[in-house]
Amino acid sequence: MFKGLFAPVDMTKGTPWKVILQFTLPMLIGNIAQQLYSTVDTIVVGQFAQNGDNAISAVGSALPILNMLLVLFIGISAGASVMVAQYFGAKNREGMSYTVGNCITVTAIACVGLIVVAAPFLDIVLELLNTPAETHKDCYWYLMISLIGMAGMAYYNILSGIIRGFGDSVSALVYLLVATVINIILDLIFVINFHWDVAGVAAATVIAQFISSALCMWKLSKMRQYFDFGKKYLRLSGGYVKTLVKLGLPSGLTQAIFSSAMIVVQSLTNQFGTQFIAANVIVMRVDGFAMMPNFSFGTALTTYAGQNTGANRLDRVTKGAKQGTFMAVACSTIITVVILIFGKSLMGIFTDTAALVDKSYYLMKILAVGYIAVAVTQSLSGIMRGAGDTMTPMWISLITTVIFRVPLAYGISYLTATPEMPKGIEECIQISLLSSWVMGAVITFIFFAVGKWKNKAIVQQVNN
């Protein structure tokens, strides 16, 4: 019974909503566990560091930059997941073998290159973003430690993406849960006992993610019945690397666009002072959990669409899109209601400062309804990506985030400026984000309905 839980799942068979939900639930638990990494970091430094509120601000200011550093690996992971899903659906053993091997090699090269390129510029970036002086040093060390340990984060994201491409979302969940428990224990030891504060939570996260990536590698080594694993497949093969880039680059760029916008908006956020930064960090922590069902359904639908596209079952893809989106919207509606009713108690988990709790809850209420719109965007984008159309979601993200959200945030700030509030209203950050979510849902629905994504299957185009 338990062995079956850890086996790949053929999503080309069975009732669409059932196989999607079967895949989504472990993904959801895993995404929540992964969100615990940064959330526990925030709680521990907020409650136990020498200056808790400043420590929260430091971690929050560092995360948009860290997310930008991870975009390359997110792209590789997305491309690998789609390729493996389509090859699995098509029962193409050689294609899966080259995809897995080339992903491992590309990731190793990318990790070394990123450390060499990014490390010398961390201090400069923090200066350009107007990072407050009282949090600058902690931000720097959080980023530097994370960068040095980037391989653990990178390989977990990529290897778990490959495993999910086979339809196995349970194994990645178990490995992540193990790493999450280790992360929490190390957080408490490093901050409370060793007094390493922000640097301590960064080190704990790096160690935990190395463990989770090692477990994923072990899992893949036990899956020889589906693909071959050897030096032949580790050597870079032009056709597979090209396809990986073709599929993964738009997804990576989508995340890069989002992260770039977050960094630009972070510069505006920093101008409102450390208390607003801390409130915004708390909001983003709760936001991270609220988004998890949306991301989980999106990833599940990517795998579902990939396998069924590889098997040439577009009728199942369309049916699964409708059923999966309905489940995602229903889940987000429930989450929105919970946030509106219990949001203040959620904010109180992070800090005992009453003013900070009130400000965080107020900002959270602005965003709450937007999670329903994101459910539509993530679900339909997941279908398009799984079918091989990774460009359309990228362009939608570019339009809604860079062209629309960033100018709107700065525009509201400028137009509402007064002598008493020279930077304008603080809510400009949340109002612009909510507006971009709604716009994204509308545009994504239109492009999905047009249906050009149905002609984007790519596995047949790959050559060695």
C-alpha cells in the first residue's frame, strides 16, 4: 500500500478531477512545508533575536533578492517537469533519460556561475535598494550564506520538479517535511543557543535544503525502471538542452520579472520605514500560505496537461482544466473568508507589537479577495505550460507586473503625497498588487479561451 504512494502516477487515465486532486494534496502540504522555511525564519528572529523587529525587516528585505538569484533554477525545474511529464505520457524512455541527466549537469554549471557572478555585488545591490542602515549588515549575511549554499536549494527545486513530472508528488513531500523539521530545529539552536540571529536562520535553511536535495537524488537513483542514469546522459546534448531552455526560460523569466518587480517595489517599501517593512514582511508570510493552493493546483495541472499532451489526449486536458480551476477557485474563496475573519490572530503569531499587528491586518485585508483571481491565473497558466506553451504566461506576467503594477505603485505614491506624508500612502504597495492580480486573471482567461496553446507540444521536436 505505502509503496504505491511513492510511485509515479499515470494521469492519462481516470477521472480528471480525482487524479488532479490526488496529485495536488501532497503538493499543497509540501508547498506549505516549504513556505515554513521562510516563515519559521521570520517567527524565530522576530521572537528570539536581539532586535526582533529589525531582524524581521532584514529577512524581508533580503528575500526578493534571494528569489531573483533562484529564478534560473526555477526555470530549469519548470522545463524539466514539463519534458519529463510529456515523455512519461509518450512512454519515451530515452527522452526522459537525457532530460534528467542534462538537468543535473546544467544545474551544477549554473550554481558555480551564479556564485562567481553574484557574490561581489550583494553589497552594492543593497545600497541601491535604500536598505535601512540598521538592517544592511544582517541582509548582507543572510544573502551571502544563502548564495554559498545555493546548490542545495537549486537541486531540491529541480530534482523534485523531475519527480513530480513522473506524477509522484508524495516523495518530494516526504523529503521536504524531513528537511522542514530539521530547519525548525536548527533555527532554534542557531538563534537561541548560538545567538547567530539572521545569519543563523540562513544557515539552517541551507543545511536543511541540502538534505532534501540529497533525498531527491536518492529517489531518482531508485527509479531505473523508467529511465537510464549514467555518464552518457550527463553529457550535455544540444537538442535536449535547447528544449529545456525553450521550455524553462519563459518560466524562469516570469519569475525573474516578478522578482525584479518585487525588488523595485521593495525600494519603494523601504522608504516607508522599518515598521512598514516589518508589517509588509508579515503580510507576505501569510500571503505565502494563502497562495499555496493556487501554486499547488497550477503545478498539478502542468503535470496533468504535460502527460496528456504527450499521450495526445487534448480532450482530457480541456476537461481537467475546467475541473481543476473550479477546485482552485473554491479553495481560494474559503481561504479569503478565513483571512478576513481570523487575519488579526494570524498576524499576532509573528510579533507582540500591537501597532504592527494592526497595520499588518489592515494591509492583508486589501489583498484578500485577490487570491480568487490568482487561482484562475495559476490554474490556466499551468495547463498552458504543461501543453508546451510557456511563452504566453511569461508575457502576461510581464504586462501585469512590470508594465502595470510597478508604475501603478509609484504612481499612487506620487499622487497621494502630502506634506504630512511625503511618500504618499503606504497602501500603494497592496493596491497595485491586487490590481495586477485581477488583470492577470482576465488576460489569462482570454488567452486560454483562444486556444493556441493546444498546438505547442514539443517532445516530438527533440533530437540529440
